[in-house]
Amino acid sequence: MSMQFKCPKCGDKRLFEMMKDVTVESVCSWDESLGNLVYGEQTNGAGEIVLYECDNGHVLRNPDGTLVRDDEEIEAWLKTHQKET
Ligand SMILES: [Zn+2]
């Protein structure tokens, strides 16, 4: 079962996960006519989650004010805000 995200501040339904230190592996080839690399399939490696936010930059926070930064916290956040709607 999936829980629909909805920003309590602006109602935006798109949730963004910001990560850092992510290694991206891309299939690429050189395109002679374009004069640059053309990228195909990309695979994201593990990285560190920095924060979660809506499309308007409202950052998700735990009840104690710290940033939501892992699966457990995002689950708790969604459950809490699901009850309110
Ligand atoms: Zn928002």
C-alpha cells in the first residue's frame, strides 16, 4: 500500500528526495555529429539522504524539529500527516 504525499504547507503532491555523494553509472557513447557524449541507461549508487521536500522547497521535519532523513522517519511522517487529511 502506498501513502500519498501531500505537503501540509502548500498541498503539493510531489515529494523530492535530495541525496549527496551519489555515484551515477551511465552507459555513454561519443556522438561524432553532436560533438559530445550521449547518455543511455543510468544507475544510481547509494548516497546519503540530505532531506525530503515538496516541489516548493518545504522541508519535511520530524516532530522534534530535526530533518526527516531515512525510511523510518519518512514512514512516520507520512502516517502522521495522513491522519490529518
Ligand atoms: Zn510545500
